[in-house]
Amino acid sequence: MLRFACTGSRPEPHAAGPALRLDLRIDDGTGRRVHTVALRVQVRIDPRLRRYTPDETARLTDLFGEPDRWGDTLTPLQLATVPVLTPAFTGSVTVPVTVPLTYDLDVAAARYLHGVGGGTGEVPLLLLFSGTLFYAGDTGVQVGPVPWQEEAHHRLPVAVWRAAMDEHFPGAGWVRLRRDTLDRLAAFRSAHTLPTWDDAVERLLKEADRG
């Protein structure tokens, strides 16, 4: 029987975009030779397992609704599903799991991470597994399913997520706009000879506040 544990996390240093690297330990107590485990690892955020500051609560209201409804609305958020192929091992092995991240705030998990990412603490992760096990048997290579009921938990430090994002978006975020909206914003920026997109948005916000 396979057992899984997530033993660490850090930013993925070699990814083209922001990503996490989780250390996944797989234990097999049978003593058999495992040729490989072909896994699909589903990574979820479980927001029910964290306490929130007043500022975080305010930022997450758009995602979960008013706090008095959070008993019903705090449900797991899908972060990623990634494939993992282990090397051969006997007993145990630790393999990296690369989890891609996005700053697209139309994605629920990204909105959640952005909502808590300005503070400290941890993000509760839940890892679910499926796949196929290939191992040495009496008659050659044997094949079996990965136990679907197995799971692993990890408390991801908020600082690790922030470091992974800052590697690619230092001190910044990302907002997706429709093309026609972007064209209008570009025309506004040009008409007012504003040097950056930040300046254009800041000018519009100030005008909205005055109005």
C-alpha cells in the first residue's frame, strides 16, 4: 500500500512562469521493487483550514460572499492537476511536483492567493492522487491502481507563494482586459501622455474618486 506525504515547498527556480515545487514523499511498506508510479496529482486549496484577518476577510468577500455565509461557501478551490512519474525505488522515494501558478484574477484560486498574499501565515493545500503503479511480481511486471483514498496535506507558507510570484511579477500583479477596453485605456494613456499603465489607471481612479 502506498502512502503519500508532502514534506516541503519552495518556488520553482527554473520555470518559464511562476510555479511552486512541492516535495512529495511516497512510501511503500511491502518491500517490493517499484518500477515506477505514474501519478496525476490534483492540488487544491482548502480555505476552511485557515483563520483570516479582517483585511483578508474584506478582500475575500468578493470570492466567498459575506462572512456570515462562509460556513457554506468556503469550499476547496482547484489550484492545478499535474502529472508525476517516479523513478524506480524500494521502500520510499521523494519526487518534485511542479505546480504552475497564475496571476489571472478571473481564476478563483488566484483571487484567493492574492487575497491572503499580502500577509503572513499559511495556505492549506490538499493533494489527491490517482494513477497506476508498476512493480515487480513473481511473474514479472505487475500493474495496479494507485489507492484513490490516499491524500496528503501541506501548509504552504504565504511567503513561498509570494516569492514565486515576485520572481516573475516583482511588486506587481496582472489583470486581464477585453481588447476593446485595452484599446480605450491605451488611447487614454496616449492622450494624457502618461508614461506607464499604472499612471493611466491611477489617473482614472483619481477622477472616479473626485466624481
